[in-house]
Amino acid sequence: MSRALWLAAALVLSLPALISGWCLAGSALFLVEFLSEEMLEKAHEKLVELGLGNVALKAMDATVMDFGDDEFDAAVATYTISAVPDPVAVLGQMRRVVKPGGNLVLLNHFRSQRPVMGRLEDLVAPVCTRLGWKSNLALEPLLEQVDLTPEISTKVNLFNGWRLIKCVNRK
């Protein structure tokens, strides 16, 4: 049975993907960042309601995960990387806990490579930071810092503002 780690800063946004079957084949574990006990309870209730018995919820700091090396076959981070204070540390931990050859998948907003849109994202960055996320987080330098290369990069969501990135863990 495969094991997948799912990091989610916004669990509510992540549940539809889980329901559609991304992680239902094996044992999925949610690592939820910035979660209150009340939100964790609600998430547990929702999982029971949906009959997702193969999912365990756990709140922890994603920069210092208490999982062993190579414990998971894949790690998925949805709407998370631009919302954590140290995205490099989170990606480093994802690499550590995913087996060699395993997949790391990111669904996130990254700074646009189009000059005008990129400058606009830079301008609104202070406001977005106060709202809890970085509007101008650049993908390529981020992945370079943790020695990851995207195998797939697809623009998704409204206005193609978010990207679905898949990397293979080649450690």
C-alpha cells in the first residue's frame, strides 16, 4: 500500500481533490499548517462524514516534520508553499520524507513570468503578505534551492494564476 503525505494550509480547499481520488488508493496523511484545535475537529468530522478512513490528520510544523526519512511514496502541498514563512525548509522536509523516485506535487500560486503581471504581483505583495500568503514567490529560484526540477508544470485555476508542479525526488 502506498503512503502519501498531504500538506495543506487550507484543508477545506484540499478536500475536493482528495474526494476526487488523488490519494484514495493508499494511506493518506494530512499535515495541516496553522490549524486550530477547532478546525482540526471540524476536519475530522468531515472525513468521518465522507467515509475516508484511510486518512489521518496531524497538525505539526512543516519545517520540522517528525516523520522518518523516506517514509512516503509521494508528498502533495496544496495552497501551502506561498503561505508558510519558510518555503525552502518545507520543501526540504518534503524531499527528506519522500522516498527516492517518489513524487513531490505542488499546487500553488507563483510569481508570473510575464513582466507586467510579475510587477503587479510585486506591487500587491505587501497586502498579500498581510493576508497570509506571498503573491510574488518565484518558482524557479525556490526549486533550485532544494535541488528540484519540475517534470510537469501546468497552469491551472482562474486566470491561470496557479500552477500544478510535479517533481521526482532524485536524492
